Amino acid sequence: MFKSPLIILLSLFVMAFNPAPSGNCGYKNVAFQSGESVTFYVFYTLAGIWVHAGNVNFTTTRTNLNNKPVYHVVGTGSTLPSYDWIYRVRDRYETYIDTGTLLPYRFVRHVEEGDYRKDEIVTFDRAANTATSKAGTFKVPGCVQDVLSEVYMARNINFNNYKKGDLIPFDLFLDDEVFNMYIRYLGKEVIKTRYGKFRCIKFKPLLLKGTIFEGGEKMTVWVTDDANRLPIRIESPITVGSIKVDMMLYRNLRHPLSSQVGIR
């Protein structure tokens, strides 16, 4: 029934965002800052009743890695204690992103989901265009992202350059493979969430068929139509039932949340 809230959130964001077409690397960060923290609630429904089943939190700090200034982004996800008996999740994802280009240098993943465990470290060599994990060294595109760095790079896109219906490609390295993905830009709309009402930018991503998601463009994602480009809501059918992910708490945003047009 319920799968890792962090994997769900990252999967949705990654398949819903885009850094740039391959070959056009590097973005200046204008959307987030060190000290930012954002929390999301993951809801599940099978028969029309939404149940709060898990939480996800993302934090950003500035540090150094191998004498390079980086943003250290940490994503943690867990089921609520009352749902641990069904499927216990305690996940932690980390990425170290170059402060100048927003390309990742290192990706770390620690997964505890039921009886499944996985620990992974991926090191990106930006000069050689390689990604190295315990499985070996792999050639990757110059603009390739990991599942967490992708989200933060994507928040710096100028969406005024796209029109409704445009497909926007990107490259993703995950589980020792490179995936060529895209999103379909659907324009703008106002939505009401548990936190309040927001002016949003709307997407439908191409999803890879997996354990809980069907392939195709069945998922919808909304981000704030302001300078933060903050993810606000994700909705998707899954194998059994549907999920909804809502932003519920934040602190130290870089810009005022000017897209909010109504309170809860």
C-alpha cells in the first residue's frame, strides 16, 4: 500500500522538474538559501478518505566539500509511528551541489523500508563526466543530476521561456543508470491546499513505470508562482489508491511567499 514518503516525494519532484535540455549546464541560484527548511505531509487514500501517513523534510546549509563551496541538501522521510507496523520507513538522502553551477558533486542515500536496506554514495567527476558508485564508474552527460540536486536546480528555471504544452527534457542518474526524462508544462492556476491558496505553476511529468507508479503522464505537480518556486502539491494515482503530498511548514525562504493569496 504505502511506499517510502521520501522516495515518493523525490520521484515526483524529479520527474516533475527540469534543469535544462542536455548540453546547457549551469544555473545561478536565485531561489533558495542556506538555512531553508521545508516540511511536507504525505497523504494516502483508498476509498476517498485522505489519511496522513508520513512526513518529509528538506534542509539546506552551505559548507565546503574538497575545498569547493557547496550547498548541502538533506532530505529525510518517515512513516508516522502509527503506520510503522504496516510498512516502516526511515530514509535519508543527501546531495552536495556546487554553489555556482548547481551541479552535484556527491549523492548519498540511506534507505530503511520494511526489511529492505540500501546504502549508496555516488561521486560525480564534472571534468570527466563520470559518476562513480560501489558498482563502478559510469559515463554520464555533462548536465546530469541526482534525484535531490535536480529539485533545487529546477527551482531556478525561468518558466516564462515556455508555453503551455512544451516538453522540457533533462538527464537523471539513478541506480547506476542515466534516464532521459521530460516534463510537460501546463501553465498556471490557483489551487487550495491545507496550508492555504496559492498561484501556481503546473506540470505533468513523464514517469518511469515502477513498483507503485504506472508509466506515462498521470501525475500532476504544482510549485509556487513566485521567486521561491516552492513545491506546494503533488497528486498521483498509484497501484492501489492515490497519494497527495502537501507543503505544510517552512522557514528561512529566500523570498516572501508572495504567491499565497489566501489563508487556510
